[in-house]
Amino acid sequence: MRRTLFTVYLLVAVKLIVFKYPLERLMEIAASWQLDVIQEGLDTANFTLLHTIWMYIRYRDRLNSLENLAGNVLVFVPFGFLLPWADKSYWAWWKVLGGIFVFSAGIEVFQLLTSLGSFDVDDILLNCLGGMAGYRLYCFGRKISGTFEKGGHAV
């Protein structure tokens, strides 16, 4: 049941992040895809850490900054909570962070290659922050529920 819930979360996250457009728009993007799309994606990608975050802060009165920043954090909070809950081999913070990073970077690279979004290294950073907040919630929940193992999980 736990793994099923985690799988459902992953599918919903991919839908929200990658396949956010209506089906008709997705079909248009797919039909017009050519190899030069990757070059266009590289030209618009952000590989500079904190560049987009600072832009959103600087132009917060003109952009949907809060929605973008908070959305990138909040969508990964369940990942950090559900991964160690669904798979006990992910009890250590660094394993959870690795899982978050791989999933988030995979989404960003997919967006780069398909033009179903744009690559932004800041999205990976914000996703990791959100996921680790979820992991802290998981640790807190285990601690208050009395199932926190002595000498095991580091909070």
C-alpha cells in the first residue's frame, strides 16, 4: 500500500510538472519536435545556480514569483515524506536527498530534451529543499509516534 501511494504521488508529480499543458498542446509540441529543439532548449536553459531565484525575488512585483518558488518547493515535500515511509532502505537523509535529486534532475533533463518545459538548475535546488522538508516531517512524525529507533535515524 505504501509503495502504491508513493507511485501515485510520482505519477501526479510528473503530470503537474511535465504534462501540465492540455492534451491538444502536448500533441502540438510532440508533432513539431525536431532535433534542433534540444539546441533551443540549451539556449534558454538556466545552468547558473540561483539565477532564476534572484530574478524572481528582484521582479517579485511583476512575475508570479511566489507561485513558482513555492510551487517548486511544495510539490516535492510529499516525495521526502513518502520515500522513506514506502521504502525503509531510504531511511538516511543522504539517500532521500539522492532520490530527490535523481527524480528532479530527470524531470529537468526530460524537459530540456522534449521542450515540455525548460531546464532550470534552480528548480532542482528548490525541489531538493522541498523534499528535504518532507523528510524532516517524516522524521518528526516517527519521533512523536514513538517508532523512532534509538541510534538509527539521524534527524
